[in-house]
Amino acid sequence: METLINGNELLNAGYQRGGILGFALKIANSKFTSQPKEDVIALFKKVKDYPESFLDDEVLQPLASAMIEEANAPVEETIPLKEEGSPYIIYGEGQIEQGAKNQMDIAMKLPVTVAGALMPDAHQGYGLPIGGVLATKNAIIPYGVGVDIGCRMALSVYDIPEEHFLLNEAKYKRELIAHTKFGAGHGNHGRYKADHNVLDSNDFNLTPFIKKLHDKAWSQLGTSGGGNHFVEFGIIEFPERDEVLNIDKGRYVALLTHSGSRGFGATVAGHYTQLAKQLCKLPKEAANLAYLDLDSQEGQEYWIAMNLAGDYASACHQVIHDKLKAALGAQVLAKVENHHNFAWKEMLNGEEVIVHRKGATPAAKGVMGIIPGSMTAPGFLVRGKGEANAINSASHGAGRQMSRTQAIKSITKDDMRQVLKDHGVSLIGAGRDEAPMAYKDINAVMASQTDLVDVVAKFTPKLVRMADDGSRED
């Protein structure tokens, strides 16, 4: 009669669940079935306790060797976090969800963290919260930059008075539809094809991985992504003459765009995030904050690729602005552009640091930026004050107060139509996940950062185009 051993009996003998247990059972129940069960269990307990004694046993040697190899396998060590996180300042704390604060608390415990700040539009993201600013020492965090590398705002103020838009809105709508393209996919075809010298950059030859993305970058040049990306005409009001921009007091037609580096940037972000996670083992709660040392080959590759993605995002905006300027026959009085998913080398308290702004606007003293509201709420042209506690940063918008799922569930199409009508806004595309009600009150956000920026002018959206319902970046 055969004697079979079960897993529980070997577990009671001191084995652990896993591959070794399965291997032991396989040998026991194929080679020792004619032996009394208690003798077999005792033998296998001895193998577990003294595997080196069985390295010359013709039957048990493979099991003994596997045990020794497992015991001597290097332990994959994680990089420990600091016990106490560095302090950081929160602007507009009452408007910020706890999840974003929890993510920032973890980021402040990274061994490379020097300083941090949370902007008033902050909400929970992956790794670093959206609206999080983090300064590190010689380290770059791909998820501290974000998936849409170099995502930015661009504003063209035209020499066109408000009245012209009001009398010719149909023309503006035709041109907006004709010269913009939105959403996930392969981008431009036929007459939409564009060109820009960014595509000639030698950085596309950095690695075979980056080189393979050149065609995708070319095909999507001058297009806009899904989600909250937009191209819109509106009226910008300067309450007084701005000497720096050389613009008189008044109300002008303006073009405002929000988009990033499209599929090229998203693919770069995904590749180097996975690489960072392989090279930088952090505790589970901090895994999405894996970083690359800027002195390493991988860190240098990502830094160059990130900057290339930023240049590409800027080129996409330039193509759109150039096309619409030509279509309108307009002169541009001023052009302002800033990005908000990026990392910069900056000086902070006398040392060079890497400043990650994931959904935050650069706001060093005198630096211009654009902080949008929503499709019905105003946006603001601002000038930075250079507040050191905020690491020379400000919010990048109003910030979401509803998740996309929550917005779709709670906001009806009639609700959305009514709020657009109330504000005199015409909308092309977009879904309820981008409804104005899904966003925080931009005026409350701006009130929380008066120490960070001065408002130069207010932009009121009038004609907005976004990706069709359900579109997402590829």
C-alpha cells in the first residue's frame, strides 16, 4: 500500500509554502511511497534542517541543492524612506483632498527629497500628487514629472477687438474646426500634416527606443490629446496697460491652448517609469516615486528624452497657433507659454536641485504663466512673485473636485448644456467628465495663492474645442 504525504504534514515539519514545498512533495510521493509515513516525514524534516548533509544523496540531492540556493539567494533590499518626512507648505489646504496630502507626505520621506510644496489645485495622482512640487538632490522621478511630459499652456493675444469676435463667431468656429485635431490615435493625415524643426533634433537618435517613436511624433505633430486638453477662443481683459508685454488696457480676442507631448511623451514616461522601478526598489507605498540618479546612464537618457518631449509639446502648440493666426489674418500682440509636467535644474537655498512640477506652474519672480479655470470659468495671465516656500511655483489650473467617473454619474447632459448657455460658451466635443462642475472654484484657488502670483489679465472662454466624449491619450 502506497504512503502519500500531503502539504500540511510537511508544513507541520517546518516547510514553508512555495516552490520548495511542491518539489519536496513531488519527490516524497514518487520515491518514498513504500516507506512508513512517519519515517518519510522525519527524513524530509532532516533534509530541511540540514540540506548540506544530503548533497551526495542520489535522490534527495536536487531538493537539498534547491534549498541551499534559495537560502543563499540575495535578498532584494528596498531603499528605506526617512522616518520623518521633511516639512512642506500647503496652499489652500481646505480645498485639498486627504489622498493628495498622503501622497505628498510619502514623497517628503524619499532619501533624495530636499523640499516640497502643495498647490491649491492639488488632487490625488500617481506617485506625486497633481499639484505637487518636489525638489530632489540629483535625482529625477518619472512619475514626479507625469505621463504627459511637457504638458503646457500657450496664449496668443491678437490685435483684434472683442467686437470682431462677437460679430464673426461663425467664422472663428469654422477655423477652429478646420485647423485643430483631437484625441487618441495616429494623428494627422493628408491636409492636416504639419512640420517643425523639432523633428530634426538629433536627440531622436539617443537610443533605439526613442528613435522608434519618431514616426509617431511626426504623425501627431500639431494635434491635441484627449481628457482636459483644449483649444479655445476667448476674450482677454487687461485692466491696465502692461509695460512688460507692451499691451494697452482693453479687451482683446485671444487663443488659449492646453496640450502636451501626445503618444511620444506618454510612451517615454511609461518606459522610464518601469526602468526606474527596476533600478530603484522603494517600499510599496512609495513604489511610484522610483527615481533615477542623474549621474547614471538611465538618468541621463530620461533627462534628454524628457526635454525632447517638452520641445515637442511646445512645437505642437506652435503649429496650432501659427495655423490659426494665418487663418484669421491676425497680428499677435503677445505670446505667453508655460509647461506644468516637467522637471528643471534650479538653485534653492544655495544648492542645485531638480524641481519636479507635476501639474504646477513655474512662478519665479517676473516669470509669466497661464492658469486656466474650466470651459466656463475664467483663466488668468499671471506674473510670478518668486515665493521660495512654494519653490517658485503656483497652481496649473482650478483642479478637479470630482473624479471623471463621479462627474459622468452625477452630471446630466442637460446640466452641462445649461451651464454653457448661462456663460455664453459654445462647445465642440468634450464629455460630462470635463463639465465645469467637476472642477474647483478657480476664484477660490487664485485667492489661495496671492503670495505666489500677480494677476495681469483675465481670459474668458467663448468658443471651446475638446476631444469627443470618451477619447483618451494613446
